[in-house]
Amino acid sequence: MDQNEALSGAVSAQGDQPNNNQTMESLLESESLSVELPQAGEIRKGMIASIGSNQILISIGAKSEGVVAGRELEQLTEEERAELKVGQEVNVYVVNPEDQNGNVVLSFKRAQEQMSWENVEKMIADETVIDTKIIGFNKGGLIVAVGNLRGFVPSSQISATRRTQSTGDTPEQRWQKMVGQPISVKIIEVDRERRRLILSERAANTESRSSMKDRVIGELEEGKTYSGRVTSLADFGAFVNVNGADGLVHLSELSWDHLTHPKEILEIGQEVQVKVINIDRDKKRIGLSIRALQDDPWKSRVEKFSVGQLVEGVITRLTKFGAFARLEGDIEGLIHISELSENRVEHPKEVLKEGDVKTLRVIRIDSDQHRVGLSLRKVDSAAFADKDFKMLTQGFSDNEQDEETKEEEPKEEPKEE
């Protein structure tokens, strides 16, 4: 799989939309595209509108303007401020979409940092060899520059040639003379949350890596299972070496459970079983899966539901295209806006609110995509009258059986005084 943002959290689902086969992904995409207001954590392109001594005003589109001020402004060097010009296009990070004064608070530095992390994530996916220089050291190894970030090369990942030059008992004696020297490295671990960037000179020095990958790709077969070793970790997944070539296990293919980072279940050097799910021979990319070798717990949990069944659900989220309802445990279904009422509904909030407990009709179950479609307007639909009658009579039958069982139970004899 590509480095896509996964829909995380509880397993969610999408209902049917009459005469429209849009998937949940396309609905969510159109939803996000329609949102023009600034959102905290996003990076936007903006135009410098004015530069003052206390703040810089940035036009960020959608008739919105934001400010770079206070501590953020103080962090800019004189050289950086001198380079800024009115009308210049810049990247900014939305710190706060609206502070107590109604301003959109922006940051230059955090935009640069976020873009740098996105860049190194792309590098690890592309297995890029980075030519840089050594800028420092600590007792465990070397520190190198990767764009605006600092990466660490553990001593175990330094090439044998360079290690032979590292003589001495202290870090200063071993590494000081290497500061300023050029070095070629590959990224083997990215953890944005912990600001952890681990590099390897040894991995970059493998001359035959490209030809080896060509050979392995020619030998691997989609659908087959292989043993591999974890070589690197990133926010979006883990790389596993299979027969001498690295393949990607995307975050969504690591486990059926929700994960925020591969480090929760894997570590570099760990031996794992993986299934080859796709091979792109043109781009030399191998797609792997660990969860494909595990039983899907969602399918067993959804077995108790059937199309046409009436269920009780708790409304958990409202969006422009519908409402999500939790049925049981982490089974969640989507009531598309067209399934809320026989009358036209502009937004689900006209009919529902979060926390409402509603009787709903199951109108679709897609076990492969983990989606359940629900309907509020079809709860009393005549089209399901036969099914409702059968379920009702089945319920009566079960109750009568329970009563008969109770009657057959021996009554306790009264105790003699």
C-alpha cells in the first residue's frame, strides 16, 4: 500500500447511497476538500500581506488571514526576517485556527519541521541514499544533518572503514576528528512523535543492493508467505527484508488492531512472517502484509448481524454526509444522509445528535471492507415486514421456551419448622 493516511480508531463502515456507488474514502475526500477554514496542525501556502515589528500578517486563502507573532517571531534570525518580503509565497503551520483575539496563529518554523519529517518519510520509502556531512557526535555514534533535521548514526551502523579510524577511549577521541567529513547514509527508522531519526552508513554502502532487489523481485510470488527481518521503522509502516530485498508493510497491514506506530509491535532486527500482497516491478516496490496471516476478528463480530435486521445504535459522530452509529463493541456503521429521513435533510444535526440511542435497520454488510450500512428511514419500511415478523415470532418462540424451562424446574420444598 502507498503512504496514505489510514482511517484509524474503531472499525468504521459506510452505508448504501441510492444510485451512487461512492466509497467511504471518496465521501471523506470530498468532505475534506469542501472544508476551507484553517484546521489546527495543517500546513498551508500563504502570501505575506504585511511585515511589522511585532507581527507578520499572512493571507492563507478562504478569506482568512493569520499572524506570526510573539515567541514564533522572536525565533526568526535577522537573516531569516530580512529574506521575507511582502507578496512572497510561504509555507505556514496552523498552530491555532482561532485564538482568544480571533486570530489564526501561524508558524514558519513548525511548517519547515513538518515538511522535513514528511521528506524523510518519503526518503525511507524510496530507500534514498543521502549525501550529507557529520555535524556532531555523542557517546553512541555520529550526528548528521538531514535537511533541517538532525539524524543519529549508531556506532553499529557506521561503516567498517570509518570505524577503523575511530581510535581512543572517549567519544571525543573516537569521533571529534570526523566532524565536518562527508558521509552517505540511509534512513532506517523514523518516529516523528519522538523526534527520532536513525540512519545507517552500512546500509548505504551496499553496492549490490539494486541488482539484488531485481533478483528478489523476480523470484517472489504474490500471495505467498515468506520469512523476513525488520530493517527499519517509520510512522507509515515497517520495512522487512525478504531474501535480500526490502518490502513495505504499511501501518494498516501490520495488525487488525489499531496502531499509531510500528514500534508498538515490532523492533528492528525482529524475525517475522509476511505475505506478499503486491509487486510493482517497474518501481521496484514490494508490498507485504502481516495481518493477512492473522484471523480477521471483525468478521466474527459482525456475524450476528444480517441485512434487514433491526439493531440499536448509539450515535457517535455527525458529518455532512451522514452519521456514524456504534452497534456493539467497536462495530460502527454509517447512516448516509439519504437514509436519515423521507424528507430532505441538509445536515444530520437536523435529525440526530451525538449520544442519541436509535433503532436502526442494517441495509448493507461489506465484510471485506469492514463496512456496515444503516438506515433510520427504513426502520418502519414495509419492504422488511416479512423479516420483522419472522424475527418477532422467533423472539416469542424463544421466550416461550424460556418460560417452559422455568416451569419444568423443580420447586424447592418448604422447610419444616
